[in-house]
Amino acid sequence: CLVPEIEIGDLVRVGESRKISKTKAFIVLDKVSRRDI
């Protein structure tokens, strides 16, 4: 899955602000990228 690093950084940043682990953030990112959103 090819996702711009900026989007990954933003997702991780949001995850950290919501006290969500980076692992969960990447799992969500993987699901989103599979749906091609």
C-alpha cells in the first residue's frame, strides 16, 4: 500500500493526541488504504 508519508505522520499525530497506540494507528491506516479512501 502506497501512502504519502505526510498522511502517515498526520494519522500518527492524531493517534498520539487521542492516546491511541501507534500500532492501532497503522492498523487503521492499513484498513483505510485497502478501501482505497
